[in-house]
Amino acid sequence: MRVVFPTHLRSYTGGRAEVESQGATLADVLLDLDRRHPGVRFRVVDEQDRIRPHIKFFVGQELASTLDVPVGASDVLIVAAFSGG
């Protein structure tokens, strides 16, 4: 499946906006991505294996609230909120 990254995470993918990955669940996809692109998983998942508050995952067109969401053949879109003042 295709995983689409926001601009600030593309340094982990060699500058690519889209990469291929595989897995049955969002957790599996993130583990696969981290093997191929070390460090990316920690930027989107915390130490308790929860999605970081400023990160949103869309599997297909559905918002994924946990890592156990099945992905099937759907694309995964990672969206990051911006903050600051």
C-alpha cells in the first residue's frame, strides 16, 4: 500500500512524499516503515504505543484512532497538526 507523509517527516523517507509499505494493521505498517526508514515510527507513536496527539492517520478515507485498525489494501495518509504562536 501507499503511505503519504507530511512535509516535516519526509527527512525520514529521503525526501519522498509517498512510500510503499505492507502490513495487516496500522501498527504493522508502522513497524514495516520503521525497518525501511528508521526513526519515523517514534515521531508518530509515543512510548506507550499510542498515536501522538498532533498526528492523525487516515486509512482510506477513515480516521484511525488506534494502531490496531486493519488497513487492507487502503492507502495510509499521515497528517500532522501545526502548533505555535
